[in-house]
Amino acid sequence: MEKIGDEVHLNEEEATGGSKPHVMRWVLGVSLVLIVIAMSLVWLIPSIFG
């Protein structure tokens, strides 16, 4: 952190409060795959048995 006049400048790690492990990317990816599978089953099961 450095202070220039009244402004405080933070680097990326200081601004976010720590490291970024990219967990959200995995959560979103897995969620997308699961919803595609679920929506496919909702569409396929009635068409097969109906």
C-alpha cells in the first residue's frame, strides 16, 4: 500500500484480501454441466415414455 497525497493505492492482493483460488470458475462450470444434463432429462424422458 502506498499513499500519494490523499489517495491510497493498493495492489491486487491487498485489495481482494488475499489469494484467488479460482473456485468460482469450477462452481460455475460444474453447475452449467449439471443444468444441461437436468434439462436434457426433462426433455428426453417425456419424449421417450410419452
